[in-house]
Amino acid sequence: MSASSKMQKEKESTTSAAAVPAWLSQILQDKAPGPKIYRWTPDDVAGSSGAAPQRKKRAPADTNRIFIVGMGNLGRLFAASLARLPDQPPITLVVHRPGLLEQWRAQPGVVLHPQGYVEGAASSKDVRIADFDIEMWSETPPPPPPLQDAAAAGDAEIPPIANLIIATKAQDALRTAEWVRRYLAPDAAVAFAQNGMNKLWPPYGALYNEARYADRKRPPLWLACIVTHGVYSVGPFASVHAAPADVVLGSVDGSISSSSGPGGNEAYLVQQILAASQLKARWAPRHELWVLQLEKLVVNAVINPLTAILRCKNGALFVADDALNSAVLPRVIDQLLQEASAVLRALAQHEIQTGSIFADAASTVEAEADASAALAERLSFASLRAMVYRVGELVKDNSSSMFQDAQAGKKTEVGEFNGWIVDMARYLESVGATDGKTLDVAAHQIMVDLVEKAVPLTQEELGTHFFSRSVRLDL
């Protein structure tokens, strides 16, 4: 099946869907080209003396420049890894508040401490990498430069973007791509690096591209990165690479089926990510990437919210060291996995029958049947349970990102994990993919409600909420 045929099939399937999520409805109604965005540099932020600093000349537009939006742990991992390439590409780090520009001005550089880092202990591997440009993007322009610097300052509006890595939290990922859409170059490549399912997968990706990029020959090359590295923060621009692992990279867009771009040459951003040895990245076909994201979603939908609610490290979920733990946590985990398995198996069957993701992998009726049976087994309760417990053992000494966010009083990604499962259940019901049956996702809705309440619970209290459905969440 050709790329255009696959995309048309995907579009037809999506257009008939009865359930359109709120985020997509807003986009379909918004016909604006996107806001003007301006770049602030450390030179645009006054120092403690209040004196106007001398300004460096802004970096010119560059088709090889890689912009990294989001300077949390994953942003630092990608920045440090790409900066270590033998032929380092030009990289611009994009932060979200002026205070980070000030901190960079005082002590420029990204540090990615090695595995086994102990705070206060010197290490020859703790190299501060400062060979980046750094900016804050804002819809407000920076203050006008001193007259003598006017010629060097250039236009404060951000340049065209050819290569973009979005390393924000999951709930901000597509919002960021939306925000900068005015500046995405005709052949732009955009890599999303966060947990959760990318919003541009079917059933909604084709509608989104039609709404936003109908006036182009093609939409940007949308890429998804599944990151299994364990990284935690030890301060601004400093993280510990606690558990080196790998990255799986692939295309969400059905227009290409390999790491080569639409023109036949390997996309520059893909080339750089695959070449960064520290990332240990590999390319995956679209159908494999989709299934891997589903599996990663299940892990995140179990471990992250439970550790956020119980305020514990990952390993505490899987240690049956008392009668209460034995009674509560395995039952909660099993209930979450049973619901997730039912939703994902229904989604996989629906996608094989009506979608485009498996068009290359299953080109005959027999191959389609084999793919369906293999996926049903891979997404079964037993397989998902074995996977979650295996991952739980590997990351037992780590604290999940949601636990860290909950401790810090930050908004969590629970809506992108458990909330996605709830929303997908409703979507599948709306398009008749469940034979008229209702998919039970009550446990995942409880997870969303409890995490958003942001009140720590004991295991006993958690069990009460889970196994007494009449209990109201009026903590």
C-alpha cells in the first residue's frame, strides 16, 4: 500500500470517528497561523547590577541547528549526548523562564553526571558542557538593545526551525509544537521525547495534519522517542545518568517507513540522534514503535501514579513484606493491568482492521491474522503483568518522575497515562469497536482522581478507594 493510500485510509477512518477529544476540537476551530515568538538570550536579562550587558550576536538561521525545548532531565540527556558527537551540530537550548537564563549567565553549561555519582565527590567524568546557545522563547519581545549593539542584535523573532526536539512533560508536548508551528520549516523534523502516547498517532494524527498543514506538500516529519534511560535532577542544568539504557526512534507519520526522509535521504535530526553513542538509539518501524509506546504507557500508568499516591520509590510497589501489602498492592496492580489489557487489545484489533499502522507489516489476510494473534498475546494481562514486574525490578531503586512532581507540588502527567486509557476506552466504544460492550476503566479513573487530589495515602487508604467503589474522593 502506498504512503498516500495509507494516509487516505487513516484519514477516512478518523473522519468517521464520533469521539473527537477537546484538544483536537480546539485545533480544528483555530485557523490562526500561530503567534509571533521572540527569543531572549542571557544578554537580554539584566544582571544583578541592573546594567545593560553587552550582547552577543544572535545565532543566524541554520538548517543543521537543533533546537531542544524543555531543559529537564531528558532535555539535558539529549543535549549532552548530541554535544559529544565528533562533529557537534549547532544546538540551541530553549528554557521557559528568565531565571534560567540568569542561572546560565552565572554558570553556563550542562552537566550529566555518570552512573554512581555521589554528591560532593569529584569525578573526572563530570564535564560541564557549555558549547550551546541558550534562549527563552516568549510572545513578548526582549527590550531594545543599546544603540551600539543594534546592528549585531538582529531580529529578535525566532528563525525557521528545521530540527526540533521537544523534551517537555507529556501534557505540554503537542502544545509546544502547536505554539511554534509558524516557524517550522517546510522539511522540519520534530522529535517528541516524553512518556505517554504521542497524540499524532491514529486516530487523530491525520485530522491534525489536515487542519494545520493542508497548505504544504507534507506536514513536518513527526518522530517519537521512547526513552528508557534513568535520569534524575540534582539542580538547574545538572542531572545524574543513573540508569543508562536506550532510545527507540521512529516515525509517527505514515508517509515514511524507514529512517530515510520523504526525499530519500536520511533526515538530519534522525542521523544525529542515531549517531549519539550515549543515547544508544535505534530506528524502529512504525508498527513496532506504536506497540512499544503502548507497553511503555502501561508501565507508566501503573508505577508512576501508585508511587505518587503512596510517596514511595518504585521498588516498594513490588515487595510483599507484610500482610497489608500482599492484600492491597498486587490487587490494585492487577486491576489496572486487566483494564489496560482490555482497552489495548480492542485498540490493536480496531487498528489492524481499519487503520494504517500495520499496512506494511500485514499485507495479506494470513499475515493480518498472525499479527492480530501476536498482538493479542503481547497485550494480554499475563504478558503485561510479567513486563511490569520485570521493569519494576530493574527500576526498584529509582523514584518515578510523577512521584518527584507530586512531592514538588507540580502538575503531573497522570492525564496522559491513565487518562489516555480512559479516553481511548470511550473512543473505542463510540466507533463500535467493542461490540456494544462497555470497557471498564474505573481503576484508571481512580488513579487520575487520586493523583490530581495530590494527597498522600497509605496502602490501606488506597485499598479503600479501589475496592469500595461507593467511596467518594472528598479527601
